[in-house]
Amino acid sequence: MITWLGRGERLSAWHTWSVRARLTLIATAVMALMCIAVCVTALIGVRDLAYHYNTEQVVRAALKTLHVLKRNDLTAKLPYQTIAGIQVIKPDRTVGASTPNLAGAPPMTTFQPASDSVRADKVVCDSPVFDACMLIVAFRVYQPDGDYIIYAADGDVPWYVNSILVGILLTGTALVLGVTAVGTYLTVSRTLAPVDAISAELSAITATDLGHRVPVPKFHDEIRRMAETANQTLDRLEEAVEQQRRFASDASHDLRSPLTAMRAEVEGAMLHPQDADWPTTGAALLVSLDRLQALVTDLLQIARLDAGAAGRTDPIDLGRLAATELGRRRRRVEVVQELANGVVVHGDRLRLARVLTNLVDNAERHAVSRIVVRVARESDTAVLEVLDDGSGVPPDKRELVFQRFTRLDAARNRDSGGTGLGLAIARQIAETHDGTLTIEDSDPAVSAAGARFVLRIPAAR
């Protein structure tokens, strides 16, 4: 448990380091491992070369002695050479000759070449003559009086080969690591400079000042894409905040209007209570209350949709649903129903009924004499159309009408029967059903200029 906590604390400390420090440390560590690998490889290679060179020197010295032995010019004292020492062992295992530094010394080793070989090499660390590990080359020389053994020895090559070489490798490694650390830190700092600028700009953005935009780097890399995405997000955020502000302003205005009307009615009646027509006053208050209730209901529906509240998912026959909803109340204009059977979708019955009701109510407020409601299936799509014979919606205003509390010209202004939220709610419900709600060109069979609202939802298979 303690070990786990300690490791967690170390990880937490690592995560508190800056990106520059972490990347610099990682790059330096990787370079250190590479340098170690290169140094080890270099040492192994150089030591191998030095070992072979040293062996060649010892063999050359032994061969010179062998040549002297073959000419029978051997004396007790061999000429000194550049290696540590040479001994000639007679067939009776006594030292017959040696270099001056080994005079009177016993045989430096006991190993001999194999019976079928004339040479053997060995590193001996327990020689009775030398205090250090030595490379000893043994030659078997066949003579008439028996086999002679020539031992030639020199110091073994250490693992580090030479202290100067180690110093050069360590110095080079230190320089490479220093250059790597400094270069990585500067490169990462230069790379993250746009990120620092973006962070500084984002920190200056407040809810009341959304006009700032982050700087876009000149290089077309990931940071530039991040900056562009951040600016696009800020654009959407500013637009959403502005829309919310307009929504709050319009909602407060629309809520205040019926309250003001109700207050005026009550205050007028209270000035002369004995002369007031209370039934008329009550009827006027009920009209304002109906409008206020409709506004509150639409605002709650908008809030639920904005919060992403999930609805039911049931198989629904869109034609039967339309027939049921259209038969609930009388309309002031003619409603023509062209409803196909068997057009089934998966969705929330109440919400889809709300879409139809909102579209038909909107069409009724602007129709002259007739409304057409159609339900049909087009391939894998269920289509609901609501058409009226009114003045229609200009093409450049067809998206505007789906915004909340939108006011167009006098011909399609919200009247006393609308709240300005019905079409916005209808579109949001359509989108929650993976569908679309748009205004398309009018149908000449109904009206040359009337509005034509088209709802498209994936049909059930």
C-alpha cells in the first residue's frame, strides 16, 4: 500500500511538470540511452581491435624467439622486447631462457597448446610471475631433444581500453546530452509559444466580453488547426450567448405584455368598482392568462429540449397520429387531409403531436381559406407536409422563422394566438428524431405563394 501511494505521488509530481520539462527530460533520457549504447558498442569494438593488436605484438615477439631457438642461438638471456616478458621452457619443464626482467622466475604459466596444435592464447590472472592479468601466447616448438614451449606475455587490454578513450566518450556524451536538452527545450518552447498566446487570449475572455479571438500561427500544423477550431468555437459561443440574451429579452418582454394587460384591466376596474363590468374584466383576464400559460408552457418545452431530455421511442403511424390530432378541435379554415396509412416512425408520440399542432396552428393563423396536411413515405423517409394558402415566407427569411421570438413583416407577425416559439420547438423536436424541418417552395395546387413546411423523419423498416 505504501509503495502504491509512493508511486502515485511520484506520478502526480511528474504530471505537475510543464510540457517543456517533460519533453526535455524524455528526449535527454532517450539520447542518454542512445549514447550509452554507442559508447558500449565503441568500447567493445575498440577493445576487440586493441586485443587483436596486442595479441599480434605478442605473437610477433614469440616468433622472433622461435626463430632464435630454431637456429640454436638461444642464450639464457633473451633480448628485451616491447612486451612484458618471454620465457623458453625446456622439455624438462625448466626455464631455459627468459628476458632479463624474468631472470630466475619460475614458468609464468602451466597451460600448453593441444597435442595437435602449435599455438594457444590465454588470459591468465593467477600467474606466479605477474601481479595483473596477462595475455599469454604459448608456442610448441619441436626439437630433436624434445618439445620446447615459448611463453610470451603482455598486459591484457582492460574493458575500458584506455582512460583517455573513456574521457573522450564521457565528454562527448555530456556535450551531446547538453545540446539535446537545450535544443529540445528551445524547440518545444518555440513550438508552444502559440499555445501560450492562445492561453493568454482565452484567459482574457469573459462572459461580458466574447469578442476576443486567439492568434492563428502562420504554420499549417496541429496548433494552427487548434487555434482555428478555438476561434470557431468562440464564434459559436458568442452567437449562442447573443441568442440567449435576445431570447431572455424577448421572453421577458412577452411575459411582461400579458401581465401588463392584466394589471391594466384590474386597475381600471378597481378605480370604479361599482361601475366595472366584472364579467368582461374576467374574460379579458382569462385571455391574458391563456397567453401567459402558453408562453410558460413553450418556455418549459424549450428548456427541456435544450437540456436534451430524452423522450419515449415507440412505433407510431404518422398518418393515424395526424388524423387524431386534426380531429381534436374545429378550425376556422378548411383542413384538407391527404394522409397515407402505414407510414410508421419510431419516436415520442406527444412530441410528434406537438410538431403537428404547432405547424397547423401556424398555418391557420396565416391561411386565407385552406390548409393541406399530407403524410407520405418517400423511400426510407416519412414525410409530413403542412401547406397554407397565405402570403408565404420569402426565401431569404425561411431559416429566420425557426429562430425563437422571430418577428417578420406584418403579414406573418405573431398575433394574439402565437408565442413565437412554436416553430423553434417543432424544429428541435424534429432534430431529436434525427429528422429535419424546413420550408420548401409552395405547391401550386394549393397556393402559388403559400408556406409549405416539410418534416422528414427516418421511417421504420
